[in-house]
Amino acid sequence: MRKADSVLQSTHIPVTARPKAIANWLFFVAALIVAMVVVGGVTRLTESGLSITQWDPISGIIPPLSHAQWQAEFAHYREIDQYAAIHAGMTLTQFKGIFFWEYSHRLLGRFIGMAFFIPLVWFAIRRQIPRGYGWRLVALLALGGLQGAFGWLMVRSGLQPGMIEVSHYWLAIHLITALFTMAGILWTAFDLRQLSTNPLARPAVLRPVAITVGLILLIQLIYGAFMAGLRAGLVTDQWPLMNGHFFPYAEFSSHPLADALFNDPYTVHFIHRWWAWVTLGALVVLARKVRGIRRSASVAVHSLIGIQILLGIAVVMAGVPIWLAASHQLVGALLVVATTWCAHLLGERGRRTV
């Protein structure tokens, strides 16, 4: 028996396992989720999210093909309150423009589901999944399905009478679930990549410092979603002041504390812009801890958080242009990628190769 096969058997890894191939597949899926986050951001920025008022997982794959079908879709949209409040008088051609973004967002979501499900079945049938990873991959698939369900609940919240946009709470749940799923996929891919070079390597563990930094970043991401949902980026075009004041006292005092913290655009904006510096400090600590392990990961976190803060300031001062806001969301997703990478490096066990 070859030495490599003997090592695999001693670690209970089937000789047919292909951890490197599975890791590469998961990295591809994670990249698709980054694209999904950006498309979702543009969909929100262009007021396109409610342009499709029904959820048809199968038949919805095919867009309207005839003039009559387009007219029917447009008629459905004209029935909701958002049309009268924001898009009154919209032409069919203009409707096709916002329909494109919501349709693209949903189609990409379906594609990601298939890009995960089909290879998973293939690897499972061929017994190429290392022992202990099958349940994790199935859990990630289920989490992706839950993400789709949250997306529809988000849309449905905006279709209710009296609503002209989706609930910012559902928007936050939808976005955070996507980023959490992506982080889980990346973590599994990093584990498998390490396993491909060292059959004795064990899955990485979350260190306390990584958990703390992750929670700090999570708060910033949630408030970023609230910013988008409440259109809080438009309350001012100034930085560091907000309409001539450091803190929006008048707006804050007009709301109960809990309501102001989560529902007042001025207060949400204030928290998001200044919690960014707490997030910066936490990420710098994490990056410095991994500098001696993998310098490129440390550089990635330092660079991305700096770019992200500069983009955030530019978005506000420029009046939230779509391309700049979408870039801010893209870098935010990449920052989650880099943070996950650093956290995994800190938690890796069994670094020595066989």
C-alpha cells in the first residue's frame, strides 16, 4: 500500500476524496455570492426590488416574452403602492429597466442554488467528500435555501398595503444571511484546502479574538443594511458633520430611544459612520495577529477597510450615486471574505504537512 493511501486510511479519509477540487468549487460559489450581493445592492438603489410581485421558483425563470406578457407584469406592478408613490407615470420601457435588475437578482440566486446543489450531488455519488464534511455542505445548502426564503419575505413586506418599499429589517436579515452563508462556504473551503495538503489537518476553530472582531463587523454590516433600507445615506451630504451638526440632536430627541436606534435615518446614519472606526480598530488588531502567519491576508484586511471607509465618505458627499454605492457594497462583501480568511488562519490546527 502506498504511503499516501495509508495516511488517508489512518485519518478516515476515503482514498477517493478530492478536498482540493471541492475547495475550488466552493471558492467559485463564494465568488457568485459576492456578485449576488452587488446585484442586490443595485436592485435596491434603482428601486427595482418590487417590480416582480410574485414568486414563481420554476416558471419565474422565463421572463416575459411577448408584449401581452409584459403588459400583464406591468399591470401587477401598478397595483402596489410603490408605483403611485415613486414610479407614477412610468412607461413600459422604463418598467422593463427596473424589471431587469430584480429578474437578474432572482435568476442569479437560482443559478447559485444549482451551482451548489448539482456539484454537491456529483461529489457525493462519487464518494469524493471527505468524512465529516458532508453534513456541513448539506447545512450550507439549506442555509442558501433559507436565504432565498428570506428574500421573498423581504419582497412581500414591501407589497403590503401602505408600504412603498421593503422592510429594512428584512433587508438586513436577507443581506446578513447571504454574507454568513458566504463566510461558512469560505471557511469550509479553507478547511478542505488545508486538508488537501495535510491529511492530518483538523478543521479550524474560531478563536475568541476572531469572534469579537466578527461581532463588531456584524453590527456595522447590519447598520449598513439599515442605511440602505431607510435611505439614510441621503439625510446629509456632509462629513464629518451632519447638516452642520456632529450629532442629530433634534431628530434623535423626537423618537423614543429604541425607535431612534433602529428606525430613525439620522441616528442610523450617525451610528454607521462612527461605528466604522470601531470596526477599523478591531480589524487592524485581527490583521496584525495574522501578519506573521500570512502577510497577504493581513494586507488584504488593512487595504479593504481603508478603501471601504473612504468609499463610505465619498458615497455620502456625492449624494449616493449608484456606481459608488454599489462599489461600497462590493468592498464590504470582499472585507467579509478577507476577515473570514484571517479568522481561519488564526484557528488552523495541524499546519505541518505530511
